[in-house]
Amino acid sequence: MFLGFAIALVFVTGISAGAEPDGSIRAKKADVAAAQDRLMEIRMEASAAEAAYNNALYEMNQLNGQITRTTDDLRAAKGRLAEAKKTLEERAAQVYKSGNVAFMDVLVGVDDFSEFASRLNLWVRLLDRERAEFLEVREARNELAARRDRLEAQREQRVAAVETAIAQKVRANEAEAQAEAYLNSLNTELREEIQAAQDRQAARARAAAAAIVEKAPKPSPEDAEPVPVEEPEPIPEVQVSQIKQAPVPRADLQSEEAAAEREAAAQAAAERAQRLAEQRAAERQAARKAAEQAAEQAAAERQAARLARQEAREEAERQAELAAQHAAERQAAREEAEREAERAARRAAIEEAAAEQAAAEREAARLAAERRAERRAELAAAERAAERRAEERAAERADASASASAAASAAAAEEEAAAEQAATDQRTDRRAEPRQKARAAEVSTSTIASASASASASAPSSQNSRRGGGSRGDGAGAFSASATANASASGSRARGGGGGVGGSGADVVAVAQEHLGTRYVLSPPGPCAAFKAEDCSCFTMLVYAELGVALPDDPNALLGYGTPVSGAPQAGDLLFWSEDGSGYVTHVGIAMGDGTTIHASNYAGEVTITDMDYINGYMGARRML
């Protein structure tokens, strides 16, 4: 009994002695739980700082890309601005300093004020358009520069945000390291405290048991009843840890309370651990969600950036296409304006040359008419003189009947000699007339060389005309031919009725030149009258008729006469043209032998001389003599 009481007392004493360190252990556990909670908060802050750092870094990279693209666009815009400025300055310098064909044509190559105003307005619109494009490029350059400045400011903000995120991340990492170190120290202290409490409790229990054993009374021999002495069994040595608790009610109550406390503490620790695990799981889940959201956001931003870059490239391509189209339109407009100015200049030169040629041809026709009139007057005077001489001879024959036969014979011989001499003189004049006209043409050509050179430089390659109308040449050849006509109008020839075929190409040209200046009248319906009204086929028919060649008054029918000419046409050859390209003869003329033709021109309105190349649709030539 005493032994059991001692054991119970030792147990109770150990429990009461161990109650004091339980409070410090619970405090340590509370500190550990608080440190773990704080560590979790710090880790969450570190995760948030890491996410903020990544977002700020991504945004800064995006801004750097935008700044790079904007800088490239700005550089390209500056290049376009410099090019546009240079083009505008060159155009202004070209127009206002040295001038060009189109601008000079605006100033001097016009016929009236309305045309001058329209051309000047065209040039002003072109310059205004180029000026507007220059201003547009400069405005785009300024806008890109402002955009780059804004992006630079945003990048500075993002750099500051990245630096702030880095500082937060460093602070969070330091706090996390400190919290982990503190938690580790708390765990170490807690383990050491628990071990020390257990050691103290065991020592106290052993000391209490030893004290009780020493204080217990020992029985005297007198009080003991005589009993047979038996060898007692050896009492085994009992360790403090092997002492079992006696069934004492108070000890059971304290044990239950301690167990309850331990169970509550364990349950609280389990709950805290569960809460901590749940919290960590939630944090990991939140971190995963945040990472997924950040990844999705980054992917969306990258996709948006790709789309934006693609749209920017497409927009740049569209702008480049529009710029190229505008440039092509401007170039086409400039070329069209220059072509129109050149055409106007050519038309003006052609009209001026045509007017000069018409005046020269009219003057040549007037001189030819005067010479023909003089020649006819001379022929009439010669005929009247011959008649008077015949009358005088008849009177003489009547008065001198005695010598009638002799006088008649002498008169007949004289008349025959005079007729032969007149025929000889006429043939000599006809053969000498082309040479005189050629010499006169050379003299006349030298006087108008400057006008013919300027007209030939600006004349078009060909001019179209109606059937029988021919085309009128402009240039040195035309002026030379006109001069030939002016010089060759001196003298004339008597028109024979159509005796036998005779003469040469020079004779054909000489006869044809007598018709220079005759008015052009289409026949039919008009008449075909020599020196009064002639068209192209009427003219050729009349000329060859004087040389004994009968030709029809039909251009297509003339193809059946004469022989084809394989080489260059010679003087007197008949020339054919199909001006409309149909293959039917629409115009005929007579070759002069120097690359020109004498013909009845609908364009000139009279018989004139024109360069063969100035009439469209040349078909060939046929030789009639």
C-alpha cells in the first residue's frame, strides 16, 4: 500500500511539475503557427511581386518593339519628306528659274486668254497637289515623332514599374528568407523545450520516489509475529519510466485533463496544419490560375501584337500602293500636260507654216497667173501681128499682080519659115523653163531657209485628208517646193489639142506647174475646167492631155494606165495614195522628181506642191511616158 501511495505521489508531483513548461510550449507552437502564416503571406506577396515584374517586363518589351517600329516609320517618313521637299524645290526651280517646254508653252504658246488661264490653272493645281502631299508627309512625320515621344514616356514609366517590381521582389525574397529562418529557429527551440521539459519531469519523478523510500518507517522485530522465515524474492529494480499509475481518482482526473489538453493541442495543431495545407493548396491554385491568366493574357497580347503588326504592314502596303498610284497619276498628268503642250506647239507651228506656205503659194499662183496672162497677151499680139502681116502681104499681092506668083511663093516660104521658127522657139522655151524654175527655186529657197527649218522641226509626220483632197506638207520640203512654184511660174506653153504622145517627165512637170494656184473643186459634182476648177484626177487628166495622153477622170481607173515604177518615182510619174487605208485609190498626183508631188489639194484648196511623205497611205507610182 505504501509503495503504491508513493508511486501515485510521484506521478502527481511529476504532473504538477510539468504543468509549467506546457505554457511555454503552447506559446512556442502559437509562435510557430503565426510564423508559418506570416511566411505564407510573404510567399503570396513574393508571387504577386514576381507576376507584377513579369507583366511590367512584358509591357516594356512591347513598348520597345513599338518604339522600334515607330522609329523606323519615322525614319522612312523623314526620307519621304526630304524626297518630296527636294522634288518640290526642283520643280519650283525648274519652272520659275530656267523654265521648260510646257511652262513656256503656258506663257507664250496659246491662242487666247482662256487657254492661257486653263493651262496656268493646271500648273497651279499640280503644284498645289505636290505641296499638299509634301505637307501631308510632314504632318505624318510630326505625328510619328509625337507618338515616339509618348512611347518613350510610357517606356520610362514601365522601366520605373519594373524597378519597383524588382525591389518588391527582392524585399519579398528577403522577408521570406527571414521568415523561414525564424520558423526554423522556432521549431528548433520548440523541440529543445519539449525535450528539456520531458527530462525535467523524469528527474523530478525519480527524486520524489527516492525521497519517499527514505522517509518510509521500518518495522521493529518485537512487533513482528513469528513466522517461518522464507527467503524473500529479490525485488526488481524499478525505473521511473516503468512506474505504473495507481488507481487514484485525483490522478485519473489530472491525467484525463492532460490528455484532453494534449488532444486539444494536437487537434488544434492538426486543424492549423490542415488550414495551412488548404491555404497553401489555395495559394498554389491561385498561383496556377494567375500564371494561366498571365499566360493567356500574354498570348492574347502577342496575338494582338501580331495582328497589329500585320495590320500595320497591310496599311503600310496600302499606303505605298496609294502613293505609287498617286505618283503614277501625277506622272501621267504631267506627261499628258507636256504632250498636250507639245501638240499645241506643233499645231501652232503647223498652222503658222501652213499660213506661210499658203501665202507663198497664193503669191506664186498670182505670179503664175500674171505670167500666163502676159504670155497669152504676147501670143495674142503675135497672132495679131501675123494677121496684119498676112493682110499686108495680101494687099501687096493684090497691088502687084505682076509679081503675084513670086510674092505668093516668097510669102508662103516666109510664113513657113516663121512658123517653123515659132515652133522651134516654143520647144526651146518649154525645155528651158524647168531649168529656169529650178534656178529660181534655189534663189527663193535660200531666202526662206530659216522659216522652213523651224516649220519642218515641229511638223507632224503625216496629215489625213478626204478623197481627192490630198494632204498639205509642212517643213523644209514644202517650203522648197513652194519656192520652186514661185520661181517656175514665169513663162507658159501653148496647149495643144491632143496630138501624138510626146515629151518627157520634165515636160509633164512644166505643164503641171502652169496649173499652180488653180482652185480645187471636187468633180463630180463640180465641173472639171482647166485653170478654173480642178480636183486631183481632173488635174492629172488635163496635164497629160496636153502631152497627148488620154486619161480618165477617176483615181481608181488610173491604175490601169502606164507601167509600174519599182524604184523612186521620177519627174512626171503618176502617184497614188489610199488615205483611209481601204486599198482604194483616194488621191493622185504627179511626181516632181525630188520627193515632192504637184497635186490638186483639198487641204490647201488649190493646186500646190507637197512633200510626198506628208500624205498618208502611199500606194506606188506608174510611168505614163
